[in-house]
Amino acid sequence: MGMLESMEYRWRRSTRAKQLQVRITPWQGIEVVIPTHTSKERVRAFLARQRQWIRSTWSEMQSQLTDADRELPSELNLLALGEHWQVHYRKQTAAAVRVHSAARSLTVLHTDADDARCRAALRRWLTRRARVSLQPQALQLCTFMQASYRRLQIRGQSSRWGSCSSNGTLSLNYKLLFLEPRLVRYLLVHELAHTRVLSHSPRFWKLVARYEPHWRELDRELGEAWRDVPAWVELK
């Protein structure tokens, strides 16, 4: 962690980042992504240039974040799937939180008003829903791109939409469900391209462009799409 005047920020070195980046969300705060081998002097100069933008963006996000954003959701709008789910909560005697779903309606069964456990139950449901819906899309794109992966895992990463490891593990973030389908498709194209080229070399971007000509625009949008994830998802 560090301090940028009166604002706290955290920094993360990344072997995949091509340039210095600042990511800001109202729930995760300010994160500075630093490519490997970038000097401290360059980072300080970058933050000095971005200071005003960071301050104004952070202030705007904080002013727009209301108490309602932190409350348990009454609905889930999964843009990636074109699905809208109503969410209901019902007390029960069993010492567990479970989610029952039927006809685009979710019922969270809980023992008390423990919002944290209800949020955890909803996140588990989102994880299952993401696996069921995103795996067929990934397999379809594998055929299209002549790519392959060994296994799929669904996670709730705080700073990545997805990743692909050298051993062929494709990791996708269940929060992708809240994004537009075209952004989800681009993310899948991007990560599946890594099954053939692990680096972000010119060869990699040429491969991505073959299957998604508008990758530059989509990549920029994806970098800002964290604000489309409901705040309750991130609260523990």
C-alpha cells in the first residue's frame, strides 16, 4: 500500500502489463499496475502526471456510491447472458445459506439477517452460473480459433477478468456475467490466444486481431468495465 496525497492506493507488479495503468473502483480502491522492470522513478513520474485525474475520478466514484449500492440485491441483471433474475430472501431454521432458483427467480434461504453470508451464497451461485454459461462459449471459440485449454476454473478475481496459465488452465471471473456479450467474447478471444502465444508480443496481438479486429476499442472498454459490477459483489 502507498499514499497518493490523502488517498491510499495499492500497487501490483505484472509480467503481462505492457504499460503503467491505474485502475479505480469504489470497492477495491486505487490500484497501480506496474510492468516488470519499471523503475520507481518512472512510477513516481507517472503518478505525478495522473494525480489530478486519480483524485477527481476517485471523488466522483465515492460521491456516486450510495448506501443502496451496499445492500443485498433485489435483482441480478446478467447482461452477458441477457438474463434478469429477481432475488428474494427467506429465513429458515437450518444453519446454512442456500440459493434456490426457478423461473429466473432466486430465493436465498438464511438463518438470520447476516448480509455477508447471503452475499457469499449469491457469489457461489454466480460462480456456478458462469461455469455453465461461459464454458460452451469458450469451447465454441476454441473451434473457431483452433485453440485448446486443459481445464477451466471460475474465480472472483479482484483485478483480472481472466487469465491463461502456461499449463493450459483458463481462469475466468464470474463477474464477467455483468458485462456486455461483446466484452465477454473479446476477453475469451484474448485469453484463448494466450494458449498459443503466452506473451503480449506483436505476434500475440496479430493473432487476437485475426479473430477480433476491434480489439483495441474493446480492450479499453474492458479496462473500465469494473464499474459495471454491482458493489455488493465485492463486499465481504
